[in-house]
Amino acid sequence: MTQGIKEVKKIYRGRVIDLNVERVCLPNDVEVELEVIRHPGGAGVIPLFEDHSIILVKQYRHCASGTIWEIPAGRIDEGENPVDCAVRELAEEVGYRAAHIEKITSVYSAPGFCTEKVHIFLATGLTPCETNQEEDEVIEVVKMPLDEAVEKVRSGEIDDAKTVVAILLAYFHTKDREFI
């Protein structure tokens, strides 16, 4: 058999995701039916200031049953590249522009059932600008020392995967080389 998708049943097409049931042939030649959420991907950005403080948002998330800590992030629009999405989210959600933005990693959010890949960027050389939060965003913008954010990761207070990765990589970034 040839591995890959054999058949797709479209169950739901939404504004953010599509849900399919896909018959696939696995690399071991076993054919299975999988529920797959198709998502265009996202980008997140960790704003890092010269004093090694960062900005996070406390955002209400229905699926998390409350408010969680997150980096500014959002869905990549059709035709948009990840860095442009990160720049847009930085301005829209927390009101900053960056003189420098570099990709630090990409992570899958839930690869067992979802195609979403989140591209994570580090932003430095920050200057304030106007925010433009969306109607469905219930957020509080919080600036804190990076060390405090690392402690919140350690304690489990910060448990959003993309945010944990971004904070830890930003922390290593500040330890590995001179500040950008």
C-alpha cells in the first residue's frame, strides 16, 4: 500500500477550523479512519524588553474554563506569512511594534488530531502603538520580569503550551548571548 490519505469526509467547515474524517494508510501499511481538525496555523510573539521584562496577556478562553496566560498570538490569515501574523498580533493585542523580530521555533499544538502549527517569534526594540483588539478577545495586558514568568511556568500557573515554549526559549536567549 501507499501511505497517505485515501478518502476524506468533510464533517464541518467553520470560520477557524474544518473537521474531517480521513481514511489514511499509515507507514506500517495499516489503514485507519481518523478524525482530523484542519487549521491554517498560527503565530505567536514574545515581546522582550531591554530590562528582560516581557508582555503576556491574561485571556479568557472558554475551552480552558477561564482566564489563562498567553503570548500575543493568532491565526494566520489566508495568504499571510507567519512573521506578518506575529507583527500584526503584537500590535493588535498589546500595542507594540518591534525593530527586530526573529523566529525562535515552531510547534504543533495537538498533533494527535489537529494540523495547527504555531510559529513563535521573539520581538525586541519595542515601541508603543495603538491596539486593535478583536470583539471576541477578553484580555488584560501584563508586563512582568522574564524571571517571574519562568517561575509561573515552573509552578504550573502558566500552562499554555506555546507560551511555555516561548518563555523558556526567551529565557535561554537572554542567557546565551548579548541582548539584541
